[in-house]
Amino acid sequence: MKIAIASDHGGVNIREEIKSLMEEMGLEYEDFGCECGTSVDYPDYAVPVAEKVASGEFDRGILICGTGIGMSISANKVKGIRCALVHDVFSAKATREHNDSNMLAMGERVIGPGLAREIAKTWLGTEFEGGRHANRVGKITAYEDKQ
């Protein structure tokens, strides 16, 4: 599995935690920034990562900002992206099993590094169940294809 990861200025610390986790898990990843402590615009990081996931260049993507909200909204504008904003382990598992989410967004100002690691570990290690859920995800894709 190949993962794209990025953050804005509000998610730099948790991004480093998640990179460390992925190294421990033996996952291939690429970091798309930001490398700053000053304010930047989250769409400048979310959209390019989402495009890389949507194109198939990366299997999944992880985005972190202050709340995760701006990153998830931006990523979900890209066709083919199902970015879930998650701040608990149960939702991390459910969004993979039921929604086949291909991107995860988290908020550094909402959760701490320990919980962020557990969420990411669960999300990265959970497979899509398919079955009745595949039909539901298919409806999202069908609607998107009409746009």
C-alpha cells in the first residue's frame, strides 16, 4: 500500500507521528508538506494529494490540519475521493469497512498524537467489506460520474 500524506501548518506535529507509524508498519509513503510553521492555505495541500489518490498513483491519502474540516472538504471536491473526517477509532474502522474511504482527515487541535496514531493504524489496517456496502458506494460513484 502506498500512502500520500500532507498537512497545513496546523497539522505538522501529528503528520510526523503518522509518518513514524507508517514506517513502523512498513508502509510506503510520500510526504507532500507543508514544511512551515506559518499559516498556509489547506487546499494547496489537500487537493494535490487527493488528485494523486484519485489518479491511482497512491492507494490512500492522509490529511491533517487544525480541525480536519478544511482538508476533508477540499479533498472531497476531487472526483473519486471519499475523504472521511475521523476523530475516533470506531469511525476509522467503520469508514473503511462501510464507505471504502480512500482518504483520512484528522484535526491536530481536536485530538492528540496518541489517538491520531490509533485512528491511522486502524484506518490503514481495515479492509472494505463490500457486499451491501459496495452497492451504496456505487451509488456515490454513479452520481459523481453524472457531474
